[in-house]
Amino acid sequence: MSAKAQTGNFLEDFRIGQTIVHATPRTLSVGDAALYTALYGSRFAVQSADGFARALGLPQSPLDDLLVFHTVFGKSVPDISLNAVANLGYAEGRFLKPVYPGTTLSAQSEIVGLKENSNKQTGVVYVRTTGMDETGDTVLSYVRWAMVKKRQAESVIAGQHVPKLAEFVPAAELRAPRCDLAGFDTALSGSPQFWDDYAAGEKIDHADGMTVEEAEHMMATRLYQNTARVHFNQFAQAADRFGKRLIYGGHVISVARALSFNGLANAVFILAVNGGRHVNPFFAGDTLFAWSQVLDKAELRGRKDCGALRLRLIAAKNRPCTDFPEGDAGGKYPDCVVLDFDYWALMPRRA
Amino acid sequence: MSAKAQTGNFLEDFRIGQTIVHATPRTLSVGDAALYTALYGSRFAVQSADGFARALGLPQSPLDDLLVFHTVFGKSVPDISLNAVANLGYAEGRFLKPVYPGTTLSAQSEIVGLKENSNKQTGVVYVRTTGMDETGDTVLSYVRWAMVKKRQAESVIAGQHVPKLAEFVPAAELRAPRCDLAGFDTALSGSPQFWDDYAAGEKIDHADGMTVEEAEHMMATRLYQNTARVHFNQFAQAADRFGKRLIYGGHVISVARALSFNGLANAVFILAVNGGRHVNPFFAGDTLFAWSQVLDKAELRGRKDCGALRLRLIAAKNRPCTDFPEGDAGGKYPDCVVLDFDYWALMPRRA
Amino acid sequence: MSAKAQTGNFLEDFRIGQTIVHATPRTLSVGDAALYTALYGSRFAVQSADGFARALGLPQSPLDDLLVFHTVFGKSVPDISLNAVANLGYAEGRFLKPVYPGTTLSAQSEIVGLKENSNKQTGVVYVRTTGMDETGDTVLSYVRWAMVKKRQAESVIAGQHVPKLAEFVPAAELRAPRCDLAGFDTALSGSPQFWDDYAAGEKIDHADGMTVEEAEHMMATRLYQNTARVHFNQFAQAADRFGKRLIYGGHVISVARALSFNGLANAVFILAVNGGRHVNPFFAGDTLFAWSQVLDKAELRGRKDCGALRLRLIAAKNRPCTDFPEGDAGGKYPDCVVLDFDYWALMPRRA
């Protein structure tokens, strides 16, 4: 292979404290918003209708928070996880500013942790990735960690360190978009339920199922300019242990989030990602179901119009979630569960 | 299932005269227009090129009439037909105002008829659905009826009534967009044929065939935020009598309409939907063919630049339409016919 | 079939010197740009981020050159190649003006050559197709030739002529977009390599592979309003020698071009198409790989900020290109090679 084609970084290429500016800034448009709707069928009213957003004091419909997340994530792939065996987790994700069509997103990552595995073949890299708009404002920041191959087993990994990551983003640190949800129209939003109507511990089966096709997850993942090879190259994947293309974990999150509309229609913004694990692979032809549990509720400083719900979103494949499948006490999940995602959402409060 | 996830209305939940405001208004954009082109390959010049539209006195290319129809229809599904067994028909559909990118559509439905079936398990609900833009103007209005399940066989359905529906929209009630087609450029539009060149009774085989994939019809139907479960959930559909996802009937209409360009290239606006029946199911992998018959011709009040054609658009699967397959005198259709759609289109007249 | 449905031109319908105005001008938008990204995962920075384009003195991100090419090509299909057996080649392609969202493209073709085949059943038509924007400026011009059926074997083809076509577009005739690449940011563009770093003869394996699905190539080809039947109609194709839908050759070019980012990330504009041949068919389910060879380098008149690379882009199916598969001296290609494409690209020079 020519030296001009990039082969990505291996574990020994990273140094703690190193900052990597990721390539290919991307201007998101109403075209991306339309594709996001076509791919997931998302119906959250703030993102669906300009007029609904304006009635809350926003200039227009912002782009879906997860479209922003996937775009920023995609930028980091060529530098961070092209040689990843697995994307292991997320933490300390904060959405700091709504993103509107026309915004150009760029991204950079700081290496915040490195830990070689005992097999000397692989290790874990921890990065804090930041997404910025064209004014330089940070719109999103999160930590993720991935298991990455070493180039050579004999390489010594200097300065190993596993960062301490918050178990969840404290409610006091959540930043709600500047808007006023006091007049939130629940007839138009699709649900009469306010923040007030949810209780910690409550479980919600989102009922619907969505089958995913190869063309869909590949179009989505290319839209995010995510270049991870396992999603696209059936010739190579045929030799993999599953024999199939793997679906980008973020696609699963977005399908599950769209399904969660049925029960959480008024959870119109994602404020933070506390954690997330892709616990089993998801393939084309599989049907995704999802359920949510309310983990916590929090008031937002200075806001009487809205509050935050800490939600756990669990997605399962080829099986309805009427009985709320999840992991056991030891953290072991049944084969059907593919996602365990912990986030804070913003929801209007009853006047 | 939690009470927070919606299960839709059943027959006994409707009352004649009731008005339901549908959720999730939707701002349509050039992104939706691009997806519509990608999904159907539509080539009608007015909707394809801003300059062509402007030459007729329109401000820019309007969105395809059927994109508007599907969007409004989609809004009504969670309230009207989530528990539908079948969508039975359409009538009295009127397109009242062209819709441009940037328009926010919202929808509401009035219950205009209810009739229990003799099996007591199901019944038919008739609704008049109205689509409005953000100024409150009605852009589309139509009646549809669907067979809907009852929640309980023993429920009594009060106030049953089957509405009298017009067999077709009278030509005198058609509202043509404000524009001037006198200078309509037939070299750019793709056909030299004007309204003057069509005769009542004439049949046109549209010749081409289009195969539909699962990813395509699901992306389309999600774009319309249509949540009917039969289109998306292969896990559930595997237990259905066909064992497959059903393709949204509106997707079939749009494929057939795009095919009809070849023979009706200058039928640039849909003015009314007189009726429509999905007479057999259509599945991914099937190839759609279509033919049209001119049912009637009408002048439009005060317009010398254009006239209306009443067209019957019939679509068949896995079989060319060279011999114009259709239903028999008793209203029985061969298995190959999937759509019988009756509409008024606007076409320029020869100067 | 009704006389109203068009059956396309046959060899005997063309006359040398004849100009055909193609139907259906098309306004391209940010929606088309988003779809192009979703279909190919293209990451060239100039087309990806408005801010990146503006830093070079462009008003915003232009549309991908190949999106422009496919759109113009698509317009020509109903008139030129609806009855084509094969699209044989391209020459003398020049991109003359960047195209931005909002531009309306129209197209016309001049018949520049005709040659009947000895079997009398088919022949070759040569056309020079021109794409124009709404101001009348030519944005693209190229010659292509296709093998087209005759309507009747006994028809006499008058005035046969095979045009002399340039083997390649001379560097002196390349027209680079008006911009200044002196400050080209290689951290954001994804590669540190400038024009200066490439040498004639150099081969680059682009490493990655992309599997293509039916839904993807059909959505792409419909987006271009290309009506060639072989791409869409599985019912008819089942009787064809391959039994499958053929993927539009331009889709293969775009996939290969997107793959070539890995090694040619800074080749941000296509200036000319010197030639191109689709040497074997490509089908859904196949995985495309690609490699490039630098055929030549040229300075651009009056420009110190950028130079031109003449590149040969070869794509192969279901086989990595680590050993650079290509045709033999006699012009015979192995079955795996599907594309041999010769073009000039613009690349920034090191300051």
C-alpha cells in the first residue's frame, strides 16, 4: 500500500495529553435533517417544525442532537478508531448549544487515557472529543473509549493511565437551550405528558419495532462521514466471525431514540450522555425494539418551564420489550440486548 | 405496556363530528424534495427546476403534490389508523394551494362516518383530513376510510353513519394554482403533448417498470412520519399472513405517478383525488408497472392556458401493462393489479 | 403502447450536426448534496464545509463535480441512450465553472458521430453533451459514445462519421476554479500531501472497500433523473443475460472517487475527464475497491497555489487492489476490473 493512503493510528501512536485536530469539517443542512427523518422517522416536534421551535423562542428547528453527535463522532474515526476492535463506551457527554442548519461542525480529540491489555495485542484509548461550530463555540463534548490494536505486540506503551470518569453528568452541570417551554403545545407534540408525570424507577415499553436494512445503516454512516470499515465492506466482513457488516452503534442509538418517541414524545432535547454500551452486535435484517427507565429527575437551575429526566434507554433485537430485558447484577446481558444507553433529556413542565 | 406509550384509537374511541388535531407539524425543505426525487425519480418540470416554475409565474418550484399528501396523511396515522386492518379508500381530495420548501404543514381530521362490521371485531371509520400551512391556509383536504379494529367485540358503536361522498370532484370546483402556462416550454418539459392532445377514453401504457426495495419504502414512509407498524417491523410481520412488510399504499401511488411521466409529462399538478383503492398488496422486490386512462377532460374557469384531465392510474406488479389490466365489471381485480387511482391533473393548453 | 409514451431514439433517428435540447432542467440543492454524501461518504473538504470553501475565496461549498456530471448525463439519457446496449466511453470532458446549491442545470447534446456496426442491428452514436446553469454559462462539456439499437436492421444510416477525439485534455486547456489555495489547511482536509508530493507513475491503493446495495444505486440514479431501464426494472432484467439490474456506471465512478479520498484527499476538484470505460458490469452486493495511478503532473497557467494531476482511477470488484489489477497490453481486462477512468484533478501546491 502506498504511504499516501492512511492506515489510522495504533495504540502506540497515542500519547496522553495529545490533541488531534480531526479532518473534514462538515456543514449540516436541511438536507441532512431530511435524511435523518427518512432514516429514523424521528418525530420530536421541536426538530420537526420551525413554527413549533419558534413558539418556544428558538430561531428555527435545530438539528437532531444525535445527528450532531454522529457527525462529530464520525470526524474522530479516521484518527481514533480506524483500527478499533470495539467501541467500548461513552461518558461525560454534554450538549452545550443547539445546532441549526447551515452550521459547520469541526472536531478535535484529546487523548485522556491509555491502557494496554494483558494480551499485548490491543489496548484501550480514552479520548475527549469536542465538536465546535464555525464561531469556535463548543456544541458537544464527550469521552469515549475504544479497544484499539497495537501495530506491534512488542511496542511499549508509555504513560499508561485510566481516567476517572463521572458515573453521570451532575444535574447542576446540565445546560438547557435558551428557550421558553411554558407554552409547549402538547396537542402538536404528540403527548400530554410533562416532566411532572414521570417518576424515578418508571419503566416504559416503546412498543414499536423497526427493521434495519443494509442500505439504511450504510447511508446513515456515510452521511456522518464515519469511515469505520466494518460497516461497509462485505467482502472483508465475510471473513469476520459474524460474516456480516456490523451496524454502527450510533445508528442503533438513533433508531432506539426514535422508537422512544412513543412514551417520551416531549423529551425534546438530549442534554447529556452519561454512559452507553453496545453490548451485542446488531445486523441488517434485525428488528430493533426499545424500552426506557426513568433513573432520576432533576430541576434545572433558573428554569420553571422545564426539567431534566435521566433516562436509561435499552434496545433489544428481534424481541419485543414488554418484559423489559436488561443485564443481570453482574453486568451480563442476554444476547438480545444490544444497547444500554444512559442520558439526560429535557422535558417541559406543567404550567 | 406503560400507559405513556400510545396504542392508538380503536373504533369505539371515535365519535362522529369529533375533530382530532394531529401531532408533529413538519417543515418540508429542499432536503425533502431531493429525497422525493431519489425515491421516485420524478421528472415533472415545474417541481424539478426553479427557473421552469418562475417562467410560469410561480415563485420557485413547489414541492410535489404527493409529498404534501403523504406528509398530511402521515400525521393522521397515529390517531386514525394505527389499529387499522386496511386503508380502504380516498375521496373528495382537493389540492388548494401549492406548497413550497420552508412550509410547515400541520393536520387535523374530522370523523365523518362510522360503521361497525357484522363480525363485531372491526368497523370502518371515515375521516376528512385537512392539511394546513403555517398561515392557517388549507393546502389539502380529503376523505379517507379505513377498517379499524374494535378494542372489545362487545363495545356498542353509537351513532353509526356512512357519509355520502362525491363520486368525483366536479370540474367546476377544481382550484388551479395561480400561474400562467401560456409559455409552457415543451422542449424542457419532456413532451410535446398538450391538454388538447388527449381524448376521453384514451389509454396510455407508461412502459417502464420500477422495482422497489425495503430500504426505499421504509425511508419514504419514515420521511412522511407515517408510523403504521406493518411497514417497518419484519419481526411482527413474519407472523402475518403474507410474512412480509407491506409497502405503504402512498409509496405505490408515487411510484406509479413517476412512471406516468412517460406519456403524461405535462400533467404537472394534481388538482384533486377523486378516489383510490389499494386492491392488492405490494411487497419489496416487486416491480411496478402502470397505465393511465383519460376518463374526462374539463376546461378550468377563467383559464385559457390550461385544462384538467381526469385520469385513472392503474398500477400492476410484476407484469407490463401493455394490455391494460384492470378490474372486471363486478369490481374484482386480478392479483397483479395493486392500485386503481382516480385524479384530476392540470395540463397546459396549446396556445 | 400509446404514441404518447416515449420509446427513445434509435440509431437511424440521429443526424450528425443535430442538436437535441434535453428535458427536465433540475435545480440542485443542499438536499442533493446531503444525499450525495449519504450515498458515497465523500469527504473532500471543499465540498464538505462552507467555511473551508470560503477560506479559499469561494462563496460556499460547491456541489461535487460528479453530482453535476451525473445530473447532466441523466438529462441526456431519454434522448440519447434509452435504447443503448452499452455506454462505451467518455472523452474531452471539461468542468468549466463550480456549481453551487440553488443552481438550475439544463443540458443539450450535439450528435458528433455515427457508425453502424457490421451486424446492422446496432451502431455507435457519439454526442457532445453540454450542461448549462441558469445564466446560460456552460458548466460542463463532454463527449460520450454509446452502442444504440437500430429500429430496423434494414434502415440505412446516412453520413456515418467517427469523430477524432483528444486522447486527453491538454493541461493548457484546463480551467481551474477562481480561488486561492495558498492557505489550504491540510489538518482539516485530511492529508498533508500536496501536488508537489506526487510523482508521475506513482500507484496508490485506496485500501477501503464499499459494498453497494440495490436501494443505493437506484436512489442515486433516480436522483440524477437517469431513466435507463436496466438499472431499475428487475422484472425485465431477470430475462437479461445477467439476470440482474445493472448499476449505473456513474455510480461506480462516484464510489471509486470517494474511496480515492484515502490517498488523494487534497484532489479537491475534477478539472477534466480524459476518458473512461466501464469494462465489466457491477451488481448490487458487489464490493468495490479502487487504486489510482498518477499519469502526469502539470502546472496551471498563472497559478502558483495549485497544480493538476492526471490520474487513472481503476476500480475492481470483490478484490482488494493491493496488487493494482489492470488491463493487459492488448486492452483486455480481468473480470474483476469494472472501471478505468482517466481524469485531471486540481490539488494545492506547497507554499
